Amino acid sequence: MELKDAVYSRRSIRVYDPEKSVDRDTVNAILAAAQMAPSWKNSQTPGYIVVESPEMKEKLLSALPAYNARTVSTAPVTVVMTSKKNRCGYERDGSFTTKKEDRWEMFDAGVACQTLCLAAWDLGLGTCIMGIYDEEKLPEVLEVPADRYVTAVVSLGYPAETPNAPRRRELSEKVRYV
């Protein structure tokens, strides 16, 4: 698949084919692509917790609001993205590099997340990025190390739906040349 085709055709998938599982080699290929995403000073802060067991999935569902739990419940795999704390945006002495302070961490997480989604789409899998979850319960349930925090929950599987593209604003409304 050409990159342009992936960018223009990828959609958030909220219902997955219950008859199709996703093997670890495929998940690892997707995560290897995500790992290639650029990051602040090559800090490589994004990390991934792959939820595939039914028992862990039930625990994960308990930390999600109903609308996100519905999506995750049909996905054979869920990737919980994490970021390393106090690394992105910092100098070695612990001071901030810019006035953005640590806000660049979410940019790095977003770049890695989009790379993950496009890599999955290229392999025929759908994804849905979710940012609403119980921020205290989810890290506890997944035993996220204290030096990391959860940045997103991404469902992953073979689509059981083909959503239409949402309307986009005209490019002229979004761009200004100077």
C-alpha cells in the first residue's frame, strides 16, 4: 500500500471481526514500525503493553468508560501506549530545554501512535485510538511501572465495518502562507 493511500483510507475501527485473531508476529511487526517514529532527541519514550489474554482484557475493560469498553471488547488485541516520565523535553541535568517543558511527550506519543495505526492498516488491520480511561485504575490494573504513564489505548484487529470518511474542513480554512 502506498503511504498516501494509507493516510487517505485509514479510519477508526470500532467493531472487529470475532473470527479473526491477530498473531504475535503481526503485532510485533506493527510495533517495530511504531518504534521507528521520531522522538525528542531520540529519547524513544513511547512503550507498549499488549493486552491479548481474556483475563487481562476483562481487567482492562473495567478501567474504560462504556463507549470505549464496547470497542475494546470486540478487538482481539489492545495496545496500551505508555511514555517514560521526566525524559522528553528535559536536559540531562533535569532542567527543561524549552518553555514547552514536558508537553512534547504527548507529541512523541502521537507520532508513534499514528505510525502504529498506519502500519496496522498497511497489514489489513484496523485500529481506534482512545484517550479516555480511568487514569488511576488502568495503570494499576496493567502494573504500569512507576516511571511510566499511560498515553493512549489502541484497539487492534481485523475490521468488521467500513466507516465512511468524516467531512474535513477545506484546506484553505486551515492553511496560511506568509
